[in-house]
Amino acid sequence: MPKTVTKSAQDYLKRIYELTEDGSSASTNDLARELNIKPASVTGMIQKLAAEKPALVEYQKHQGVTLTTAGKRAALEVIRHHRLLETWLVQTLGYTWDEVHEEAERLEHVISEDFERRIAAALGNPTRDPHGELIPTADLKMPVDDSTPLSALRPNQNATIQRVIAQDPDLLRHLDGLGLTPGIQIEVTEYSAFDNNLTVRIGKKSNVLGLNITTKIFVEISK
Amino acid sequence: MPKTVTKSAQDYLKRIYELTEDGSSASTNDLARELNIKPASVTGMIQKLAAEKPALVEYQKHQGVTLTTAGKRAALEVIRHHRLLETWLVQTLGYTWDEVHEEAERLEHVISEDFERRIAAALGNPTRDPHGELIPTADLKMPVDDSTPLSALRPNQNATIQRVIAQDPDLLRHLDGLGLTPGIQIEVTEYSAFDNNLTVRIGKKSNVLGLNITTKIFVEISK
DNA sequence: CAAAATATTTAGTCTAACCTAAAATATATT
DNA sequence: AATATATTTTAGGTTAGACTAAATATTTTG
């Protein structure tokens, strides 16, 4: 039976997961920034996580950390909670996608596995949250996402928005205002090589989007 | 603005509220028992709560504690959270009344006021939780409960069950099996002065109930 | 490639909340 | 009223997780 992982430890593991999704290791400083904690404190916690048995992270001084199998499981558990909660807050309590993050951030640490199963079932075992992020499966596997950044599209390509990587409520409301939400069909009509702006048609409206936005929106290209 | 009240402090305040509802003060030992904490630890926390500004409890050495106005507000806030959560877990996620307590016990400390408002509204601002306990109002007043213990009824009295005071899941399932749940109509048909047993008709069935049960069920007597 | 800049770790503090053991104070009994 | 018992408090210790300041690695750059 796995040790009790504290709320703080869960937060660390979740961030480490995110920072190492690309295969790299997570540095002390990066973690400190993401967690709003001083680097010295991060070192302390990392050492504790590495000393657990089974170890939750792999750690060599000055080399950054990666997750062990046990650590990854714990991280995916929290991420599954978070994304199911966001989905459920939006669908059953009328939250908007810019309002759910904080609430889910607190709830994710305290809900039971029973609660998790109940909301998953009530939602029909969704695979993506309101931002289009993939929800780890009940057996804690992260599905593979084969979506493409919108910034890679060129004129005459059609696509469906899969996910939007952003937490900032202002940005989220802005994107919602433009109709740039998961599930929406778009078409790229123009591309400017100088500033990498794309003109994107959403329904009957068109908008010029900069890299700031087009790198945060991931799409599935229509055949 | 009120100070941040920690989860532990919230638990203390909630218990103190319950132990002092009858107007008495709560003793260190009683609190320790209710909270599954050693008496010495309780003294420490009480002193801290009394030293807050504004003070959350009134405390004189060896005299037990009572809640201040600020402390009572904080307690009612937590109790409102708890009872709304129980109601909502039962109504929207299919929990039974014997399953909700623990889950609500953890969630009550982390939900936002926004979340509270949303579930209250979604439930139609209920006044009682699944056990029939009164839910403090949004402005943190505890409604008056004028119900009578079932043990006080005598043959030929009819009544409606208002609330059932119990957390033990086994007992709750037992009562549910007997049909003794809030809202149900009952009639007392027999009384035994020796053991204080009551025979109670629920629909077409009758059961003999001892004091252990009849003092935990509160009813409104039909005119 | 050495100096400067940056990143990381160590060492020592702090707070919250618990614990045990012992001392102090209340209450109850004779 | 004196003693016994029960309750409560004090004193000192532990763990988790944060902090600051100082020391040490590592990386970047002139």
C-alpha cells in the first residue's frame, strides 16, 4: 500500500510531471517558480520525496528530478482528480472554464476514490477536461495526444480545436469571446511569414492571431 | 476581514459549537474525546483560539470554553458547508446517508463561498440535510428546531420524522431499513413503561424501538 | 579559461499541530 | 478538613513544510 502523500507532496509531484512531460528533468528553480516556493525549500522536499520508500522521485544533486513509477502514479492520480473535477464543476454547477482552476486545485487533494469514480461515471467517463486536456484513465495511464499546435497550420488547412493551454482567466475569457474553444472547427485563411500571424476563420468570423495564441491552441487537422 | 482559520481550528470550533448548543461550556476532556486528540493538545489550541484577534473562543483556565460571536460565525460557516455538501452528495451523486459524512468532513474545509452558493442554489436552498439536521442560513443564523424526541411520544400520537441524530453508518443503514428517515409519517401504538420501549407503526409495518433509538429520532407531532 | 553570474544545497529558524510525562488544580469522598 | 481521584495545564519534544543567509556547484561569458 502506497504511503500517504501529503497535499504539498502532491503539488510537487504534479508540477514535476508537467515539467518532465517532454522527457527532460525538472530543475529546482523551475519547480520553485511553478510552486511559488523558495528554491531552498524545494531542495528539502525533493530530498524527502527521494527518500520515501518506494521513492517518488529520482534525484541527483544539481541534476534536477524526474518521477519514479510510483511518483508518476501519484501525480497522475492528482491530475485525474483535477481534470475530472474541472469537467464536473463546469457541467453540473455552471462554472465557466476560467473559474474552475482554483476550486479544483483545492478539491483535488481531498476527494476520495469513491468520489472520483462517481463523478467520472456521472460524466460518462470523459477523456478531456473543459480545456481539452486529456484526463488520465482510471488505471492511471495518460492517453497519447497527437494534436498539433495551431501555429503549425497554413492557409487552406481546416482543423478542430482539441485543447487550449492556458490558466490565466483573462486569456481564457478572451479566447472564449473569440470562439476558440475545444471542439470548434476552424480554417486558416492567411499566414504572415514576418510575424507568424495566422488569420483564422471561426464560423463566419475571422481573426488574426499571434504566436502568443497560436502556440497555445492545439488542433486536429481535418483530412 | 476575518483571519484565516485553519482546518484544525475549524474542527475545534465545530465541536465546541456542538458541545455548547445547550448553553453549557465545553470541557477540555470532552473536546479531546470528540476530536480524538489528547487533552494537553486541546489546551494548547484553545489558548491559541482565545488569543486570536478577534478571539474565537472565551476561555478561563479550568472553566471550559464557549464560542465568541466570531467563533460562532466560523463554526456555522463550516457546519453550513458540511450540511450542504451532504445534501448535495446524496442528491446529485447518489450517495446514501450513511456514506456522506466522511466525504463532507474533508470537503467542508476547502470549498469556496462561490461553490457554497452554487450548490445551495442548485439544491433550491434546502433547510435540512439528509439526516434532517438544519442547515445554517447563508447569513449564518441557525434556524430554530422545535422537534420533539420520539421517546416523548405515547400511544395514539402521530408524527413526522424531522431528524435523526446519528453518524454511525451501521446504525444509519439499520434505521433506513426500518423506514425511519426524515419526512416519514409514523404512529406510536404501544408504550412499555418498564423499558421505555415504543411500538411504532411506519406505513403498514410496526417495530418496537428502545430508548437507544427513540432518543435519536426527532419528530414533529401531528395535530 | 578564469571571472562573474546563476543555480543549488546546507545550516539554522519558524509556525502549526500534535505528542508524552509531570505538575498543578479542581472536585469528590470520607 | 484532609485525602483521594479526576481533570487540566505546563514543559519539553516531534514532524511537516516553509523561510533566510551563507556556502558551494555549475554555467556563461569576456
